[in-house]
Amino acid sequence: MDTKLFATVLGTVFLAEIGDKTQLATMLFASDPARSKSTIFLGASVGLILSAAVGVAAGGLVGKWLSPEALRWAAGLGFIGVGVWTLFKR
């Protein structure tokens, strides 16, 4: 295993997930005292794992046709587009 790559991906995904809608939704579920925290943790964990699996599979497929540089540009422009859309939607 490439530990440097592992640490980079771990840190990037961890920082990207802090305060996002996934974490907020999980916090909302966990705020109910009647709900099992272990079930919420397990459900959220499996959801994130499946989401990451889709990302890895899609990246592997798209990476066959586009360079990493083109993918970086597409991702960056996509984030900017979502940000602009969020600011100006009514």
C-alpha cells in the first residue's frame, strides 16, 4: 500500500466532508435520543463507502479517456459552477 497516497486521500476526503450536507444529515439523525447511534454510524459509513466506490469506478473509467489534468479542470469548474448557481438561484 502506498501510505503517502492513503494519507493524502484520507486527509482530503476528511476535510471535504467536514460540515457538508452528509455530515449535517447524519448529525440530525443522531440528535434523536431514541435512535441507535451505532445504526446511524453504520448506515452513514456504508453510504460513504458506496459513494466512494462509485467515485473510484467513475474515475477509473473516465481516466481512460481524459488526462488527470483535464479531470482536475473539469472538477474545479464544476465546483465553481455549483457555487455560482447556489449564489444566484432563487
